[in-house]
Amino acid sequence: MRKFAFGMCLLATGVVGCGSAQIIYDTVTPASTQMLDAGQSLTISAQVYNDPSNAGVNWSVLGTGTLSNASSTSVVYTAPATVTTGTTASVKAIPVKNALYAASTQIILAAGPAITTAALPAGVIGTTYSLQVIATGGSAPNTFTVTSGSLPAGLALSSSGYITGTPTTAATSTFTVTLTDSAVIPVTVSKSYTITVTGAPIVITTTSAPNAVSGTPYSAQFALTGGVAPYTWAIASGALPTGLTLSSSGLLSGTTTALGSFTFTVQVTDTEPTPQTVKKTYGITVYPQLNIVTTTLPAASVNSPWCN
């Protein structure tokens, strides 16, 4: 009976001595779930407890990937060169003296990261800008940063890849976006982008130019919205009445002695990397001054009808 009981103790525990029997088991390092990108490798080690023979472990992999450099205490796992994001694998360390108690490292595999957004749209001063830089692959989460150059004034890049804000300055900005994933060995990929910020479309808001009177000082200011100051106004075609001029600031002024109707086209050009130029046609009629030509009136008699 004693020999039989001793044999049962050996079978159950894997160690000699029922009185102080302890189960042979192992642990692995790293023990937490690991994230690897395609083609990356990870060294996994094992520690066996309560095994006087120090027999160590045998290694196996469940799922995709290969094992190499296996020893009784460690192994190298290598992910396939091509994987689909979300693929998993498990590397198991099985104690030689007790296969019932095995520890394992779980591995989540991802395709190598790539930034897929080809180009970024232009921005407009004063208009909200929002766009996400899209990426595929990589062990999540992916972190985005600007590693060279700078975004247009008023815009910022979040760690999740969103470019947001309201542009404040007309300019062409070139910068590099870098993605870093969360694999055990982080992988980085970069891409260069350019954003051109323009002013809002120019609209000349002056609907008409007032008519003029010959010999009377004249003044009219042309107005607009949009674009980027400073602005330059000019006559694009046609002719102003003699004596009137248009300043670069858009003030039409002077004193004309010409009579008749005049048609002309004004243009305004703003200041930005690619200037906007807008034109509009106006007409001015110059009228003669109103003069009273009667110099005297006839005399009148008391109590007599008067008419002139």
C-alpha cells in the first residue's frame, strides 16, 4: 500500500515525497500580451519551479509564426513577413517534468504600418479645417507627430492623426507627419505633406459708382470682402472721366469737367502666395452743373398783375 500511494504521489505531483509534494509549474516572461508587427521577433524565457532535475521546458507555438534558438529556458518567436492585422499566436512553455502545467505568452500581430493619405486639401483663412491622416496596419494605438517643418498657423495635429483648427495666415506650409505604433519594437513611418492656406474668395461689394457733376469734387471708395490685405486697386479697362483717378487703395476721386457717360472696369489684387484678382465693371455719368441764368427780374407795380 505504501508503494502504491507513493506512486500516486509521483503521478500527481511530478516530485518525490508525498508529505512535502509541490506541483511542478512554470512562468514565462513576458507574461502579458505582446504586440508585434510583421517580421518582428520576440525572445521569451521560462522559469520552472519545484523541479529538482532542472529539466526546463519544451516550446510550442499555436497559430502563425516560427520558433528558433530554442533552449530549456528560452526561445525566439518570429512573426511572419506578411500578416493580417488582428492575427494572433500563442507561444507555450511546457515543463518537461509536468506537461499539465504550462505557461504561455499571447501575441497579437499586425501588418506593418503605412500612412495612406496621399495629400491634404487647402485651407481658407477663418474657415474651420478638419481632416484625419489615415494609416493602415501597425500595432494599435498608433501615435502621430510632426517631426519636421510646421503646420499652418492656427492648425494642430493630434496624436490620433487629426489636423484641426482655423487657419489664420495665408501661406504654403510643408511638414512631415510621423506615425509610431505600439509594437514591442515600435515601428515608425513618415510622410511629407503640404497645406496651402488662402484667403476667402474676394467679392467686390460696391454695387455701383455714383454719378458726377462737372466741376464738383468727387469721391467714392470701393469695398470688398475676402482675400488677404493689403489690396491693390487699378483700372483694368475702359476710361475714367477726365480729372478722376483711382488710387491703389480703391479711392476714386478728383474733379472732372468732362460731360457724358463713361464705362470702366476696376480690378483688385490681394497679397497671398497665389494672389487673387477680381474685376468689376462700372458706369459713371457726368452731368453739367445746374446754373440759374436769369440775371434780373422786371419791376412790378402796386395793385397790378405781375408775371415773368
